[in-house]
Amino acid sequence: MENRLKNKNTKNADVWTAVQHLHKAIAAGGVDPKLLALVHLRVSQINSCSACIYASVTGAKKAGETDERLHNVAAWREAPFYTDAERAALALAEGATRLQDGAQGVTDEIWEEVNAHFTEEQIHAINLEIALTNFFNRINRTVKEPAGQTWG
């Protein structure tokens, strides 16, 4: 796959400043970076964004995540490797990402489970991570950003 953009290094400093502020807000939410990486990975899997899947795995491994857990995120409901809190965050990620044509989205049951495991500040951070991941997934899928060429 070849990137559709000829000049990937845009000079729009306002965009990158805004993205940096969003990353700081997510980090300030007090959520384990490994959990945020799992959320990023699951959203990117749903959206088939190879560049973000690659970045998720790379970042998660740097944060100390195991191959076992990374390989099983796509089947987190059936895999025994995740805590109840992680399962709640992954359910939120899926519900918030799958909003198409009649999908249930974030149900009251999902929301109650998330509230049972996280503070409001943490929920804001997780939700922002989901939204930002969807943002980048859509950009990368549109421009056909190849995996492994943007992040290392």
C-alpha cells in the first residue's frame, strides 16, 4: 500500500499542537498506559487501520505489555488474560466505535460496568483515547498510511 499524500509532513502546527494537548489530557486521566494501548489496538482492529495496529502493538510492548495479551485482544471476551476493568474498557471501545447502521453503541449495561471500575476522570481519558484513535484510523485509512512507516 502506498500513501496517497505526496507530502506527509504538513506544516499545520495548530493541528499537531491540538493533538499533543489531547494526548496530555488522556495521560492526565490516570489510566494505565497498557490499558490505553489495548483500547487503541482494539479500536484500530475494528477499523482495519494497519498503521495504528502497528503503532498500538509497538507502544504496548514498550509499556511492558505481553505478546499473549496483544495477540488475544481481538477475542478478549473469550480469552482469560484480561481483568474485569480491562473488559469493561474494551466493551466501551467497541460500543463507541461501532456506531454504524443499527449497532447498539454504548449500552447502559456497558456504561454501568465502566462506572464500576473507573473514576469519571479515567472514563473521560478512555473515551478520549477511543475518539482520538477513531480520528487517526479514519485519516490513515483515507490516505492509505502503510503500517510500519510512520511509527517505530
